[in-house]
Amino acid sequence: MLRESEFLKNKKCRILLGVELILLIIGIAALFGKTGIIAGISETDRLMGEGIPLSAGVYTARIYYETEEDGISSFGVKVEDGKSDVLKSNSVGLYAGAGVRECQFYLLEEVENLSIFVEGNGASTLDIEGVELESGREKGCIWIFLALLGSLLVNSVAVIFLYHRKHPLAPQRQMVLFGVSACAVLASLPVMTDYALAGADLIFHLGRIEALAESFLSGGTLARIESIWLAGHGYANSIFYGDTFLLFPVFLRILGFPLTVCYQFFVAAVNVATALIAYFSFKKCFHSARIGLMGCILYTLSPYRVYNVYNRAAVGEYTAMIFLPLLACGFCGLLTQDVRDRKYWHNGLILAAGFSGIIQSHALSCEMAGGFTVLLCILMWKKVFRRKTLLVLSGAAVTTALLNAWFLVPFLDLMMSDSYYFGNNVNTLIQSKGVLPAHIFYTLQAAGNTSDFAETGMVQAEPVGVGAALLLGVLVFLVLRMRKGRLKKVDRGERRMGDAAFLLGCIALFMSTCYFPWNYLSSTNEILASLIGSLQFPTRLTAIATVCLTFVACVAGKWLTIEGSGDRAVKYFLAGSVLVSVLFAMYQLDDILYTRSPLRIYSAQNMGHSPVLGAEYLPADASMEHMTYHDPAVSRGTELSSYEKENLQVTAYVETDGRGGHYVEFPMLYYKGYHARNMDTGEALTVVKGDNADVRVLLPENFIGSIQCGYTGMWYWHLAEAVSAVTLLGLGAVLIRKHRKNH
């Protein structure tokens, strides 16, 4: 290893560190600049008229208003001195009942005349009460982060270069280092722009990032329900859809980065993680760095994964695909490794890590992975039903459940306590959404824009398929498999794993087509219909097919290394597979850049308050038309004297008469976990679902006093959080102890 002193002795490295230190000091100095209100309500006329000078930085414009018309008017900022290109901002809609709206904007250079504007669009009731301009520390935070990130990347390259000069890296290590890095960079080509690509689900996921960031900034932690959704009613997105891996872009958003930039960083991080985990997994499976690199490239640049990232912006699904190779690695070791091996139990940890990552990313992907795990265990039942294998497999299942109890307990609790819009998928027939066989063998994956295959066929079809490189690997596998004489030295368990992966990949591909009898299966059983309806798109099974067929291609590469095949054949196969994968991925990525629309969103305010796609997690008796900024509703004989709402916590002073049946309904969407109390006595009050699924607090007769209502979840949710934390700490302690013992 390169010692720290050797790095510091190098004159160029010392100069580099000096430059990095200066950049860091500049960022720290920016943190101590002027912050707070630059121009307040008293300067409204000036801000909306002649404008004010501002230096480069990140600012927030705020408007106070009253209107009875929802979303007709908007406000924003503009520059009048010919420097409009240095202003990065979106206008923000004004909604009835909100009272105040904010617009965050970015100035790349100093301007002399920035002003706030309001577009009425025919509004007749808009009354502007005041505007103000605020400056924060975002500029310094962004500078420091970029300086640290740039320093980390540059210093890493410098350390590798100096180490290589003193201790030359073996050609194979150079190949792996360059190959994995180049693969991640190529997969990230579409984020190397000043805009995001308008994927189908992108607005929803940008809303998730903004909602979590707002929750942290308002003093919360990892929120169960974020308050900015649905005009302040809240939406249980985080309970049904894991947000763990969004913490990275949320952190960037808190620092002050524009929303789409946060997302681009996230996509790049996912591509890096996918490449690294795929390399680790396939290398460990086949004990070969070259095959590990081939598997990394085939999987990371696979057409369906690229399509998920950029065409669909399916954050949950492509994040879950990071961990599918871990399942392949874990099951390969579990079913082929000698059970007497001291490290056999490591396979259980790998499986637990893989399933945990999928659970925290995408529930539907976990459903698919679980189903194919059952199929694999059936196919390999002789290997599975061994005492130690069953113990390791059971241990992996228990560990996964305990690690994810903090997420699974609230998820299952809410699933069973109410019905939601995604329940409408139960009766949805999905067979017509399957692909045609031509999709499977379609090679040049263009960035099509339609998935209505039943109507349009292959015309402008989305690039749903496994791609030419994997088909080439499967072809070589089949040729070698038929030549049984060449495989006598191949371990029988490894041969069966290759056969199982091929069969599972074919099953997944068939299930993704319009010829699999999804509609018939839906009609046979209500539970089965619910599971099939929740899948929504059979094409999702292409993710399972991709990891299975990547494994098959790697098996073919491993078999070519047996005696008699010749090193040249191995090199040709590996190089050919990689070349096909890279060339076809370049075509697909270029086509994406050429055809996808650019999207520049600097904060979520201009996206409205309801970018919830199909509103799957909305209670079934709620109405989207009701999700507006509105006042509480009270029953007859109930008087509301005062009312304050902050996020999903409200306080109110209420009086009731002696008639009975009193209640007050607050503008918050009801989910299990709301609690209310009498602030004067501390007595708990009953909370139920009211009209349009608003939170209703029941009040006794002749009640006079202050009440408080808010979302706190259930006590046993917090117990599950403690269980997960203890499990994680326990695993960490065991691994550290094992590592010290081995070294």
C-alpha cells in the first residue's frame, strides 16, 4: 500500500492538496456571508417593480397572498439587465388557501436588476399582501461538497497512479479497474448534461426527494408521512415505498443543490453501485476477475436496466436491480459450495444483504425475486434440503426480516388496516401489456416511447428486452451444454446451477410476453388476481431474466476455461460479449439523449402539490378533488375558535354544546397512526376517518379547551425500529470480531 508520507513527499501532490485546501477555505468563508431576509415586505413595490442588485448565489423568493382561484396565477423571478441566462428558476403556482408560496432560484453571476413578477392569467381575486427575498448558506454548502467530491476523485486517481508507478499493477487488475470505471461512466452518459431526461415516473420521484428534504429541514427525521404532499394533507409514500436509498439525493437537496441535479447525482451513484456489486457478485460466483468484469458490463449496460433508468425513471425498480446479482451470488455459493467450508455461512449474509436492498427499494421487485427464489429452490431441491443449507437459508430469511422490521411492520400494518387505490389493480388484466416475441430478440435497442404493444406492435416500441450480448452468451452456453464430453470436468452442482439459471431466465422471458396466461390466472383465484394486478406490467419480469441470463453468459465463460478449450477461445468470447454490449449500449444511450425531452426543475414548488402518479397509496374513499388547501370542518354544535397547523401537527381551541356527536375534521389524510389529546388534561381523544378520508377527532359533550392532533405512528412500529437497529449492530459486531480473529 502507498504510505501517507510517500504521497506527501511528492511535490505535485503537495501542490494539489494546497489547491484543494484553498478551494475548501473559499467554501467555508462563503458560509459566513450575509444570510436572512435581504428585502422584506416593506419593499414589496421595489421588488416587484424596479428590482434589486444581487450577487451570485442561491436565494428564495416568498410571496404572501390571498386568492379564491386554484392554480390560475403564478409567481417567479426575472432579470431585466440582459443576463437572463444566468438565472436558473421555475415559476410557482399560487393555490387558494395556501397563503404563502416560495420560489428557490440560482444566480450564476452578479445581476443588477432582479425582480419578482406575478402572472394572473385572468385571476380576478388575487390579493398580494407582500413579498420578500431571503439568502441562505446554500452557495457555501454546494461549493464545499463539490470541492470535497472533486478532491476525493482526483486524489484517488493520484494515489492509484503513484502506487502503480512504485508497484506496477498486474494487467488483469488494470483491466478490472479501468473496465468497471468505464462501464459506470458509460452508463451515466445521459446525466452528463445540465438537465434531467423526462422519464415517465420522474416527477413523482423528484417529489419524493423534495418531500423528504422538507421533512428533515422542518425538524423531522426519516418521515413516515411527508406533509407537503396533496396540499398539506400528507401522503404515506414512505410507508409503502422504501426511501432509504433516496437519503443521498435528499442530503444534496438539503445542501441546496437544484432538484434535478440531486437526481442526476443519484443516478450516477446507482450506476457505480450496480457496476461494483455486479463485478463482486459474478467474480465471487466464478472465482475469476475476467468473468466478473464481463458480468459487470453485461448487466450494468443491459438494455432493460438502461431503459428503466432513463426511459421510465423507475427509481425503485432500477435501484432494486443493484442487488439482484447479490442474490445470484448468494444462491450460487449456497448450492454449489461445500457445506463443510468454514465460510459457507457467508452466503446467508449475502442473501440477507440482497433481499434487504430489494425490500428497501421496491416492493414489487421483492415479490418477483421471492417468487423466483421459490422456483429455484424447487429446481434445486436436493441441494436445498440439506441440514446446513436449510439452516443458512432460514438464517438469511430471519436476518432479512429483522433487519427490515422497521419498514415491514408499518407497511404490513397499514396494508391490513385499510383499502387503497392500488387495490383497484386487483381486477386489472395485464396480459395485453406483455411484449411480443420480437422484443426478446430485438437487438438495436432504440429509445421508443410506447408500451401499447397490443395496438402498435413494434412501432416506436420501448426497448424492453435482454439485448444481443446476453443472447450471444446464451447461444454459447447452449452450444457448450450440448457438447457433454467437454464438460466432464465441470462440477455437477455448477452445471445444474447453469441449467437452472437458463430455465428461470426463459420462464421470466415467457412470463413477460403477451402469450403467458395472465388473464386466465387472474380469473381463478382472488389472491392470485391481487398479486398479478399489483405487478401492473409483465415486462417487469425482464429484470429477473436479465440477471439470470447474465449468470448463464458467465457460466459459458467459465466453461470455456476448462481444459481443451484454449485461452484464445476464452478471450474471444469475453471480448466479443463485452464489445457487443458496449456498442449496443452506446447506440441505446445516444438514442436516449437524442430523443428524450430535457427537464430542468430547481425545486418542487412548481410541480404542484400532487405529483403522485396513480395515487396508489390514497385511501380508497378519498378523492383527489378534495386535496386542496382548506380549513377544518366541524360538526353541528361545535365551534372552532383558533387553529394552527404545522406539517402534520395541529392545535385548535374547540367548544361543543350538549347535543353529542361532536367532531372536528382537519385537512390531513387519515392513515393509521394519528393521535389526539386534550392539551389541558392530557386525556387521549379518539381519532377516526372522516369525510373524504380526512382526520376526524371525536369530542365529548360540553367540551371547552385546546386539542392537539398529529401523526406519531404506532408504539410497536418504534419497537420494530429498535429490533432492526439491534440486529444491525449485532451483525456489525459479529463481522468485526470474525475479521479480527481471521487477521
